[in-house]
Amino acid sequence: MKTKFAASVLSALLYVQGLLGFAALVTVLLKDRAHAGEIAIGVPPGPSMLVVR
């Protein structure tokens, strides 16, 4: 009986760890995307102001 309980507890802990890892990955990806959006806000649309000679 104890082994079944221990196995179910370990299984639940692994499941929760997987969910937390997935949430952390999504958080990092969304932060990077928001940061890229902030950089793009400061750039005016249209052609570049660079002149190539």
C-alpha cells in the first residue's frame, strides 16, 4: 500500500514540475516577444534614413 501511495505522490510531483516548467518557458517566450515589440515601437515605419554612397 505504501509503495502505491509513494508512486502516486512522485507521479503528481513530476506532473506539477512539468507544468511549472512549461509555464516558465511560456513566460520567457512572452517576455522576449514583448521586449521585441518595445524595440519596434521606437523605430519609425517606412524606408531607412541610411544613405549608402
